[in-house]
Amino acid sequence: MMMTYTFDLSDTSDYRKFLAVKSLPRFSFVGRTAHFPAEYAAEIGLNTKRKRIAKYSPASFLFDYQAAITRMAIERGKFAVFADCGLGKALIALEFAKHVAAAIAEGRCVLIVTPLMVIPQMLAEAVKFYGNDYPLIDHVHAKDLNRWLASGTGKIGITNYDALTDDIEPGRLAGMILDESSMLKSAYGKWAQTCIRLGKGLDWKLCLTGTPAPNDRIEYANHAVFLDQYPTVNAFLARFFVNRGQTDNRWELKPHALGPFYRALSHWSIFLTNPATYGWKDNCENIPPIHVHIHDVPLTEQQKTLALEGTGSMFVQGVSGGITKRTKLAQLAKGNHKGQSVDTAKPAFIRDLVNCWPDESTIIWCLYNDEQDRIAREFPGAANIDGDTPHDRRLELIEDFKAGRRKVLISKGKILGFGLNLQIATRQVFSGLQDSYETYYQCVKRSNRYGSTRPLNVHIPVTDIERPMIQTVLDKAKRVQQDTEQQEAIFKESRSAS
């Protein structure tokens, strides 16, 4: 709900209110009249009657920070939780959904949206922690979503992002919860635009995702728009960033804007990597370490010849051509050149590597279809999940892997890299790793999470033509821990000052 306030230019106290309005994350002026969300009225010294919110009673099994963050989200109504993997975002989502379902009018509903493979995990969490003390959650398949929103009877539904097509209408929707909301990252992607459209006018909205990389602050933009903090992505960017016009790192944070940026975010979100930073109990034991092993894989003579023909050099650090050239080299390293199969030593190398630890469970991450097919042929008994694997078969293979009936799981980051708990794996092998730190981080965190009891060994077999691309990701990973600690500290200070 928006409020308006017209300033008296002769009143000195109104000048202070004017400065306070200017510091809000969202406001506009028409002449002497300011327009801003009603939730900020108290911050500029106005008294207003707030919509009465039913008292939140947290479940007894929640950690203190989970209960506190859920209460924060309920009080705000529209909130984002940027929390590290394994800190219990699913429980926060379930608590929020349960409270909202009880607060909304009869006939209205709350929709949880999550990656397809995470739905069974979320439903299992509800049963595990709440037993019968939780409202029925309807698993709404894509073909049934419009009907459920229009005439369903369930209070809480859960569906996957692929169900959010252009023809979906909000119907009886009263609240939306976006799990793994980094899916909004693409500024003008189909999911982001559909979520924003469906969420317009809703009083209850919650986003939950892992902490964005410190140098990826633009990821917050679509979250801000979905949560009604800014009218458009460009409005958010223009407030804090300068457009340099280059292809890479086009938007840069304005000088001296770091503090205001986090103060603005602190009104509608929380950034969490360590609960103790905010004074909560550190209920989670330390996560076991990650050990990264780089393995040199020789190029075959055919690969050397093709690399020389394509780049003029075996040292590709300065090769021009951008992502297209890097993709071609990455595919060549894995045995594919212009759609044709070429000799490669990598699949056999990975087979021999994994055979060194037969009693441990391993995830092998691939980038390309041909690459995954080759790897799968080296592990005939593995749980191999690609884009064509039927959903029921995916669930069966994942359960086999979690139960230890299959020791090797082969897939891609875009298929299984987000949301799943795969802590049984104490080894991960990246057959392919290119450019994206986020994908690397998310894949690693499937196995290295709060609650893990053994170190995770990450193995990266690499040829000479891949090394510069992989080194970029690993160099960024080295900086992230220090940067995220600094980011969380700034965010804490911003919340305290706001």
C-alpha cells in the first residue's frame, strides 16, 4: 500500500521528513507530495495504523535465526532471504507459507515455486519436520496450474518454474514464495517476467536463494522489482549503478554507493552466511573443508592439431573471440569439434580417477550432451541424468544415489546443480567447468553443506586448452570467502543504521 505526504515548505520538521523520504529505497515526488510504501511511514516520523498481522508462533524445532527471519518476512509481507546453502531456507519457506495460508481469506491460496527436482525434497521436509501438523500441500503439475489457481480448493500449492508460462493467470493467488529465486537472475527472462506479472498486487511475497557472489550485485534487481521495491529493473540499476557501456561488467556500483545500496536492501531482505554475525546462536557446526585437486590431462595429437588450426597457438590465454571461441575450445577438450567426434583422453582419465575411491559416492558434472554420453559409457551402472531423462526416472536415480545403491551420479549443473541435498557424495569431478562461478559454487554446495560430516574432495581434470577458463573460475572462488564476509558485515551495519 502506498502513502502520500504533502510537505509544508515553511515547517523545519517537514524538511527532516523530506530528507528521510529521500533515503527510502522507494519513493517518488509530484510537486510537494511524496509517494512511498506505507511500511516506511514510521521511519520518517509518521504515525499510521498498520494492517493487523496475526501473531506468528514459530515451530519449536526452528533455530533462533530461522524463527527470527521468518518473523521479519511476515512483518514486512514482501521479503527476500539471501542465505548460504544449508541454512534451512526450506523451513523458512514452509513457515511463511503456513502462516500466510492461515491469514488469507477463504478461497485464496499460496503458491510455492521451486525447481522441478526440489519439489519431492520440499514435500519430504514438510513431513519430516511437521508430521501431521502442517496444511496439505498440493503438488500442482504444469498442466493443472491454471485450473488450480482458478478453481482449486487447496490453500498451499507447489509447482516448478517451467510451469510458469505466459498463459498462467493469478486467479485466487494471494501469496507467492520463490524458492531458489536466483532463477530471476536473467533481467528479462521468461520466469522473471511471469513471476513479476503474477505477483503484482499481492501482499505476501517471499524469495529465497543462496547468497549472490559479491561482484554480482545486479542479481538483486529482479528481486527488488518482484517485491515491489522498484518499478523496473532499470530504475533499480539507475539508483545505484553506472552504465559503462562495455559488454563485460557493464553496470558498476556508483562511487560511495556501497553503504546506501545495502541500507536500501536491508529494508526488504537479509544476507546471511553466518548466523553469529547478527548475534544469533551458531547452531550449525562448522562445514567440513573443500579440497580442490587439479589434474593434468594430456591432449591427443588430434586435439593438438585442431587447437593449433583454430587459435594459432597452444597457449590460449589471450585468444580472441569471446565466449564463442572459449566454447569451441571447451568442446574440443571433451572430444567434440564442429559436431564431429575426436580423440580425447578425458573420459578414460575420469574413469580411472573415480576407480581410485570405490567406496565413496561421486558426482560427475558435465557441460555438453556429447561429453555426458561419453562419460556415461565409462560408468554403465551410474545414475545418468540428462535433459531427456523422464521425471519419474530422475527421482528413482536420485534416490538410488542417496541410498548408496549407485555410487556415481552423472549430470549437468543446470539440471541438478540447484537446491538438492546430495551430501552422500564426498567426491565431485568436474569434467567441464567454464566461466560461471555461480554454477561451480552451486554444484559444490550440493554436497558441502551444514550437516555434512566429511570433507569434500573436488577433482578438476584439465587440458591445456581449458586451463585459462577454469583458472578464471577458481581465482574468483578464492576471493569469494573474504568478500562475502565483508559483504555480510556491511549488510549488518546497514540494517543497524536503517
